[in-house]
Amino acid sequence: MFKTGGGTLIVRQTSGIFFETYDNDAIILNYLFNYKITGSNRVGFPNTALSKVINTLENKKIDYSLYYLNGLKEEHHTKPNNYDKVLNKDSLTMILIKK
């Protein structure tokens, strides 16, 4: 299992049609897209939503690393990187309110 990126959102392909992310990265995707967080602190989404996820992360200036099943890796880095800002300010508050 991949760990969260500590400032870089990690997304990995788990099958030909699904991607997932864990822990703090899952919280960010829950905040941005209202994707459900499972009991294992995981968010999954279909490959048909990948463009929307990537475009939103880039627009919000959140760094990400994307791992494909075939071993390819795609990274995007921004200045400034808003990963911690989104996680700490917005998403944790929203998660606590939802519970």
C-alpha cells in the first residue's frame, strides 16, 4: 500500500478501471468531490473521473503523484503547493462536521 505523500497527494491505479487514495489524501478528495471515505480510510473513483480529479488538483495547486498499473508514474508540482492548506483549513473541518 502507498502511504500519503506528506504534501503530495498519491493516487494509484488498482485495476484497469479504478483509482484510489488513502488517509489524508482521501480526506482531500472527499472534501473536493464528496467521494465516500471507506472504513479503511480509502477513497476510490473510476478512471472516467480521472481527468476531473487531475484538473481540479492542478487548478487548486495541489501536488500529486499518479501511479499506473503498468509502472508509469506521472507527477505534477506547483508553487505554492496548497496540499497542507486544503487539508488543514478546509477538509478536516468538513469531515468533522459530516460525522
